[in-house]
Amino acid sequence: QSVLTQPPSVSAAPGQKVTISCSGSSSNIGNNYVSWYQQLPGTAPKLLIYDNNKRPSGIPDRFSGSKSGTSATLGITGLQTGDEADYYCGTWDSSLSVRYVFGTGTKVTVL
Amino acid sequence: EVQLVESGGGLVQPGGSLRLSCAASGFTFSSYEMNWVRQAPGKGLEWVSYISSSGSTIYYADSVKGRFTISRDNAKNSLYLQMNSLRAEDTAVYYCARDGSYYLYWGQGTLVTVSS
């Protein structure tokens, strides 16, 4: 069971906006950068956001990230059918031992 | 072009061993931290292990500590995961991923199935 909690699913119509929350604690999100990954069915994860709010080259600005305290949020605007995927947050955690942790994952459905 | 190619997966009996490899190309392998991440069928991502660029610092998930060993050969541009005492719950696609704070590059994954 992950220490980072995400909603199991979110959905919206094409063109609309969705936000995905990632809730953690001071031992992970509160003191470390957060990254976000998109995983399309049958493929390897893809980095969308790093260092809380930075986008790698080639990631459209429809994707945005933010962090406040021990929570982080991924936003997707102008939702497209191709955005239908699983999304995971991730960060380092140092509660008992040093480890990297992923969120529980959120399925985005485009209605 | 950065490429990470995993190999070594397959079917193994409970209690058995397997060694995964990740061949890296398109970048200076010896300068980068590396990780193994796995995903059980129908489940989420689970980080497995981290190794620093020199190999001097290593971390493991509690679920594999004492059973798995991560290593690297910078001369061969390769990352390894030695998996011993395998259990059914180790069944997953195993990915190698580059970098420490976030994972920009991933391999395509190799499937490990632990079953009798």
C-alpha cells in the first residue's frame, strides 16, 4: 500500500479540465520534489512533470503541476481522448528507510 | 537517442532466481543514477531499487530487501537486478529507469512470472 494517495478515477468531457490530487506527508511530498507520470495501456510510464511544476521537452502546456505543503496536484486542460490513461505521482520518502514512492494511481476517462 | 533495453525475464518457480539486465545507450551511462521499477499485472507502479552513478549508494524497497541485489557495470553500460528467493508476488513487468529524482527515460520492460 502506497504512502501517496490519489483518487482512483476522474473523468470529464473532451475539452474540459481535470485535476488529480496526490496526498502525502512531511517525510515525502513535504520535503521533496514531486513528479508525475502518464501510462497508456501496455506501455512504459512517461514523465509529464518533474520538480513539482516543470515540463520536459515535448510535453504540452495543457499539463501542469503544483505543490502545497504535503499535497501535489496535476492539472490537465483541454482534455483529449489521447489523455485517457493512468497517472501516477512520485517522490522520495525518508520515513523509516530511504525509498522512492509512487502514488496509488488515477485512471482518467474522457467521456 | 537514449535507449534502455531490459532482458532476462521469464517464468521461474517460487524460490528460484533470475537476473535481469538493462542495456543502456545514447548517453554517458557512468554519469547517471539508475533504478528498477516494477508493475504487477493490473496494479500500480512500485519502485524496487536505486543505485548511484558509481554504485556506492544503493537503496531497496522493503518488499525486496535481502532477496534482490542491484548492481551496474559502467564499462559495459549495463544495469542488473539479481533476484533470489522469488515469490508469486514478485510477478510483474520490470522496468529500468534513468535518473534519481525523477524518471525521464524508461525501458520497455521485461516480464517476470513466478509460478509453479
